[in-house]
Amino acid sequence: MSQDNLIAAAQQAHPQALAIVLNRLLKSRGVQARVQRQGADLKILVEAKRLPDQTAIANGIRDRLDQLGIQSIQTVKLYGYQTGATFPIWTQTLPLRFGPESQLETTPSPPVPVLIRLQGQPAEPLAPLRQPTTSSMTQRRSPQANPWGKFRVRSILLWAILFSMILSLGWNLLIGAAGLEFNDPIGGVISGLAIYGLLYIWALGQFRTFHINHQRVIGNIPKRYPWWRPLGLVAAIFLFSLGSFQIAFYGISFWFPNLVESILNNDLVASAHETAYPRLTHLLQIFMVVVAAPVVEEFLFRGIILHRWAEKWGPSKALWSSAFLFGVLHANFVGLTMFGLVMGLLYLRTRTLIVPIVCHAFNNAIAIAFNLLPGDSPDPTLTLEQFRAGWWMGVVCLTLALPWLLQFILRNWPHRDAQFPYGLNSGQSQNRFAALNASLANLSPFS
């Protein structure tokens, strides 16, 4: 088939001719294209082991379609797939600007029927070619390929500090005016809940600014999910946290005994004699630890920070860095770093924040249960001598937990080209994409 006939067929939006033209364009990028036409709608699937920049691909395809001057197509939907993936990484609707000039070097075809023969198939007559007419459509800017590029993790930390300072000052002024006790734990609980709420609201505002889809970050609630597996994994993480805390702080206690002793006797739930509002304080503390903290922390660390650093450094560095930051912001650094790492892998594996949130809440609920088990005794404090005497328990906990955790990490560690949940959680239903895959699979092989 001559070049002129190929271009003429492509100008009539023949799917196989368009696929040949687009594959010639994308071949140097290692990208392959398939084309499907349904009436006035054109669907283009591009696939590669590692897709180049979305904007570059979209602009290249749009420019080539504009050069062809196709008049019979109203909408063009582009789907970007990683080789072997079931669902697209991204989708985009292309704005077209058809004009009379074509930058392709072709001889103008008269309005007569054209015959095209592709891959051994019988010649298929096409409708007479219509010459393109001038259009005044305005070029629209393509959506940003990766919305995480402008998100700054340091902004989260700075706003958290700012919110803490403002709320602390406001609370002190309020209780001072009311004549209440400054050291009542309920003040810290209310401030903590307010900080969590303000950070979540601020993050949603950033999503709006950078056009980040909140639902694609959260993902869908798993159906028929085997919850016993991740919850069993939480038990291993909890054992690891206990063991790492026991071993790490055993050594630290010889250099900073006062610090370790204060951490040991810092309870998650305040005693009844420590607050003027014991029931309200206990309810708010439990709500903050079991509900607010898991939701907001997973949203910030796994939903935002992990995505941002994956875009900047890649999956491996993003997982380690986000887990490290999560550990630094908690007293039990080693145990919570492992916790953050496992939660990040669960997020990548399930493509939903629901699973890490539930696991986080379960882990915190276990911690509160342990905290409440002894009850109010005459002398509930734990001495350094008692703590140091239990070093062997740390060894036992680590021995039980490490094999399970290492096996999970090694089996689920992502490769360097892995796509993250935001790219995989498209706004379309899975059935629709499955239908698209099935229909495109019936097209001719790549040219």
C-alpha cells in the first residue's frame, strides 16, 4: 500500500491505518499504539514497559491527528498502559484543532473511493475522502501529567508546626480565662484532634489546587478481602515494635535514664485522677488514637508523601524515606519505621488506603488494650531496673516477628518501574476498562 493511500485512509479515521501512522511516530519512544473507533469517538491505547511523559505522548498524538485533519471524529480518548498491566495508568481526552494545512508530505487525494489492504486481509473500500475545512478551534492545554510534582512535603511539616503553635496558644488563653488547670490532659487531646482535622482539611485544599483526585488516593473499599492476613501481619508488627523498643531503649537507658523513664510512664490513656473530666478525656483519647490518627496519618504519609517521593526518587527510596520520617515522628523509631514500611507495601499491594487505615487502627487498639490491662494500681510506674530486666522479652519478640515481616517485604517489594495507586486507580470502573481491553485485543497486531 502506498504512502498516499495510507494517509488517505488515516484521514478517514480508519483504525488500522491510524495505528500504523501512530506507531511510526511512537516507535522511537518504545511505545506501541492500538486504535478503536466507535462512531465519532476514537479510542487510542498506548503501551510500553515504561511510558514516557504523559504530556509528551498526548501532545505528539494530538499534533499528528491535527495534521491529518480528520473531520469525522468528535472525541479522542487516550489510555496509557504499562506492559502487562490490566488497567490503564492514566487516561486523557485530547482536544483537537483541525485545519486545512497538513504538515505530512502527501499528495492531495481526490474525493474518490480508496482501497486499503492490511496484514493479508481483503481490500476494504472506504468512503470517499472529504477534504478538511478550516476550523477555529482554540488549542487547550493538556492536563498535568503528574500532579504530585508541585506538592511539597515540607509544607505538611511546617503547617503541622504552625497549627500546633496556634492551638497551644489559643488553648492556654482559653483555660487561663476560664480558671482551669493548665496541665489537664483533655487540653492536649482536643488540640491533637484539632491538628489532625486542620491538616486533613489543608491537604484537601492542596488537592484542589494541584488537581489531585482524592478518591484515586483513597481507592475503593476491598470486596471479599481476606482481612485475617493483614491483621495477622499487624500482630507481627506489634511484636516487632515491642521487641525493638525493649532492645533499643535498653541501651539508651544507660545514657539518658531520665528520658527513657519518662517515655516508659507516658500512658496513651490518662488515669482518672489526672483529669477533671475522666470519661470525656478517655473517650476523646481513644477516638484520637484509634480513629483520627490512623485516618490522617495514613492519608498524609502513605497517600501523599509516598506518592510525592515516588515521583521524585522512585518506589524504593520513597518507601524507605516515608517510613523513616514516620518513625522519626514517633518515640519508638525502629518499630514505627518498620510499621510505616509495611503499611506502604500494603497500600501498593491493595491500591487502597482503607487496608492500611484499618491495620493502623487495629495496631493502636492493641496498644490501648495493653495500656488499660493493669488498671489503676497504687504504684503504676515502671522503674528502669524492671524495664532492663525484661531485655530477653525483646529478643523473643524480634525472633518471632522478623521472619514473617521479612518474608512479606521481600515478596511485595516493588520493582523500579512499578506504578503507584494514584496512577492505577483511574476514575473509570474496572469493567469498562476490561471491556476496552477485550475489544482492543481483537484488533490486528502492532505494525
